[in-house]
Amino acid sequence: MNFIIVGAGRVGMRTARVLKEENHESVLIEPDETKVERLRGSGFEVVRGDGSDEATLLGQDLETVDGIAALSGDLVANFIACMIGKRHGCRTVARVDSDDHEYLVGKYADSVDEVIYPERLGAIAAKNALVGGSVRAVADIAQNLQLLELTVTPGSPMRGYSLSELELPADARVLAFGKEGRRLQLPDADASLEVGDRVVAIADSGVLREVEQIIVGEGDRALARGGV
């Protein structure tokens, strides 16, 4: 697949590297000459220019581009790039650095397919590293929704029960399940919950604690928090 990445900062550069590793083609658009030369020297295709400039984007033959990831630190430029890309049939992803700008996300919702929050993802990684244990936050889907990976412990009240018997709050859903040491798969209602098994669930922030107690258990969660 063919992609355009607007902004060659930390997020944009890492995204380009991942795409390259997975054999996708991508072009970075970056105004900083030093970054442009460094990335070209590393084997990346880079265009020096303003990614929110329509002429610059059209010069990349947008009709052949599958998606535009506007990942610069300039919020307005990111949304402009997405608006241009959407008019030409591209899938669009915009970087937003602060929850304070969520009103803009709503305003430009028709032009942006996905919004990413690097600060949120960084905070999640830090939280996981600090807390450890049997509950791992995977991503914030929105301000009130979180994706969790929970590991069944010896103290889990659902240990030995099947997924069909797992009764979560109304504002939570199981999305994937994996037996210990195996990859995650779509949940099988007949699968039994045993120690070490992993459950991926999406839950409203108001019921996170209840979901953790049901799948992980009270005592093990306390240990994961350092006994607090």
C-alpha cells in the first residue's frame, strides 16, 4: 500500500519505519531541511515542503495514495492535510496532542477517519511500566473508553468458568481471548478461563474497576498496584 506521512518528527519517523518494515511504500513530507537530509540518508523517501499545502500534496498523485497520516506537531496543518486527502479519496489519520482540542476533532470529523493521541499512548506505556501486574491498558479509545488486557490469576472469581458465563457490566465487552502462551483470538463462548489466560476487553471508565475485579480478582490487583 502507498501512504503519505506529513511531519517527520518522532511519531512520523517511527510510523514510516514500521510501514517500511511491513513492505508498504510511504513518502514523508517535512519542511526542515536537516531532517529531510538525515532521513534520505537513512533510505526514506522524503519531500521537502509543507504538508498542508495543496500543491505539495497533489504533487504526490493523491489518486494513487491509500492514506495520509498527518502527524506533525501543528494541529491546524494536520487537519488541512486530512481535508485535502479526503477530497481525493484517501484514508486520513490526524495527530492531536491534547484532549483540549477534541472539539476540533468533532468539527473536522468528516475529514478525519482516525485520530491518534501520542501523549495518551505515552502515558499508557508509562502507567503499564509502573503498575505492572495482571492488568495492562492497551489504548484509550476515547476519554471515557479504555482497551484493557487482563490476565486471569489464581484469585480470579471467574477461574474455571467459561466465557459464556462471564458477566461483565453493561458498559463492557470482551473483544479477544487467548489461552496462556497462545496468541489472542476472537472469543469462543465455550473457552474456559484458567490461570494465565488473557482477556481483551473494552470498557467505560466508570466500570473499569469492576471489570478488573471480575476477571483478575481483588487481591492480585492490589499486589499489581504495589500493595496500595
